[in-house]
Amino acid sequence: MEYSKIIAITGMPGLFELVSSKSDGGIVRSLEDKSTRFVSSRVHQFSHLESIEVYTTRLNVNLVDVLKAMEASKEKLPDEKEASELKSYFEKVYPELDFDRVYASDLKKMVKWYSILSKNQIEIKLSEPAEEITEDVEPVETKEEKPAKKAASAPKEVKSPENKKTEKKSAESKTADAGRGKKAAEKKESAEAKPAKKTTAKKTEPATKKAAAKTADKKPASKKK
């Protein structure tokens, strides 16, 4: 039987082992008569012994500390009904108790509870907290995304005075060639635009007609009678 399962129930004397818990109460077993019953949480309140604290003149201590001091002490347990004996007992066993806030009824409960735990041979100790299993996880490096760099513009070519002169001459020669080509094209267009001159061939009379004209001129004059 574990100390962490031992509870005290309001309105019911003694101590109990919490067998199972439900939403509306729990099934408990008495450490005195070993009887098992269902106790409603709507009527009674459950208090785990390991969650109970006791007032002292300094900081509050857990009930386990007081019970262990009683276990280690050689003083005889006092009569539960005698308040004076209870106080004198705890003044020897645990003098740091704040007797102004720890009443005789509280001292009586602690003596009775210690007697029940001893009879049932329950080891008085707090339950150890469950160890958290932590795995060694290597940290993941997160790289910050840097904004993309703008493409570097090509360096401007530094032109020397000589280069400028040669470029100027080449530009002038290009414009001159363009002008000559333009004039030649204009001449060609004007030449093609002029209509061709008409050539009229002289009509040549036939040779027979010329000969006839000459013979007509050479007729002799008519003889006079």
C-alpha cells in the first residue's frame, strides 16, 4: 500500500485507501476495518495526505515532515483526548509548529493518523515525481533568407580623347556616305520618272513618184503652128 494513495475524508473518521476514482466520487477502503465502499464527492471532500501542509513559525511544511519527526522520536504517543499532553508532546517532537494556528483537533488527527499508518506498515514518504525523458535534439540552424542582390550593371567604358575623335570621324563618314547614297537614289528616281522622247521618222516618198515629177517638168513645149 502506497502513502500517495492514502486519503482523509471529511465527515468520516480514520484514513482510507483510494481504490479507484470516478467523476462523481471514488471507491475507498478503510485502513481500520478494511471495508470497501463508494463515497460521493458531492457530499464529502477527499484530501490526499501528501498534499496536506502544516503551519510552522517559519515556512509551512508538508505533513510528511511532522510524521517522520514523530517516527524518529522516542517520545511516547500522548492520549488523544488530553489537549495539554498533545501540545507538550509536539513541543518536544516538532517545536517549530505554530500552535496559535495549529489547533488541538489538528494535533489529535496527526497522532491518530500516525498510529493507523504504523499499524498498516505504510512507509511515510512522498511519491517521486515522474522523470521527464528528454531527448538530445541537435539545434537546427535556420538561415535567414537575404534579399536577392541586384545585378551589377556593367561598368561604363571610359573613353579617351583619341577614341572620341575616331568615333566622331567614323560618325561623320557614316553621315557623308548616307548623304551620297541619298543623292544617288534621288537621281535614279528622277531619271526613271522622266518620259522617253518620241522619235518621229521622216516619211520617204517612193522613188517612182519623184521620178515621175521630174519627167513632168521635162515635157517639151508644144510646137507652134
